[in-house]
Amino acid sequence: MSDAARIPDRAGLKSKEGEPQNKNQNAKINYTATGYGNDHGAISFGRIDRGAQVTSGVHLQAKDGRHQFTLDNDGVRKASTTSTCPGKFQVRSGTDNSGKIISEKEETLSLIADNGNISIVAPKGKIRLQANDIEMIALNAKGDKGNILMNASETVNIKSKKFLVSSSLLYRISTVGLGEITACGPLTMLWLGRVRQRY
């Protein structure tokens, strides 16, 4: 039987009572999908997802269906790469210490988004950044961007040997509650201009 005879014309399908007129009209179809697998895992090419809305170019899946890696071709996840796992996800690089492959000055691991945002979310855990030095840089020529924002529902606790803050235009420390400045040694305050006291 030919494909034309086997597959009805979607435009001519009549919807059932209470069913949307365009249901399944955007469902994906392909005739070249293939795959290989056994009881340990599977790899497929051209696989269509359960909702019939996305075709994956390559789909790699372990025994647990939640453990998978997919390269999507179209639909709501067009040109997207997705990896999920029920356990740990680990990436390690730069293990060579001979200096012949990689050096300390090189970028060993890069995460770059040419457009859009980068989100790192741990709703039930902590996010740790640890290195010899940590740099946070926000650059933008426009006045409404180039900002670094820190919001905490409780406490921002900073401990260091030295705490240096410099500003070319304005600095402000304000609170609607109590305020305190403490120094166990000499406390020096220098200013050029007027000092206004408000009570």
C-alpha cells in the first residue's frame, strides 16, 4: 500500500465531538528513523518524542529512561542539546600536568552563551565556586547594564584579610534598622566637602 493510501490527509480529517479541530495536525512524521539497542541502552536517529512534536537527530539512552542525551532537530526544542540523568553529572578536564597539552594560563573549561542567559540552579542544595582566584566581571557600555546583583533572603557574610571598595561616582550603605561601624584599632574617615547629619 502506498504512503498516500496508508496515511490520511490531515487537512481532511474530521474532529470528534469535543476534540480540537487542529489536533495532531502538527505531529511529526519521518520514514527514515532507525535505532539500535539492547537491555543496557539504545541509540536512535530520527526518533520522535512522545508528544509527536520534536524529532531528535541523535538520541542516546541508558537502561533508565531518565538517563539520556539528545540532539533535537525541530519543534519547540529546535537545535537544542539536552542531557538528563537521575544521578550525578560530572565534567572534568585539564588532567594533564606535563604542560605539553594544557598550561595553567589556558582556558581549560569554557561555558559560553553567545546569546541568551546562563542559569545555574540548585533549589535543594548549594552552589560553590572554588579557585586560586575568582573574578566577577560585568561589562556593558549602556547605563542599564553592566551590573552585578546579589540578593539574599537572610545574610551576606564576607570574611577576608582585606575588604576594599572603591567607586568612581557613588557609594551608599543604608538600612531601615540598626547600623554599626566597629574598629578595634584606629578608625579614619576622610572627606572633601560638607558633612550633613540627620536625626
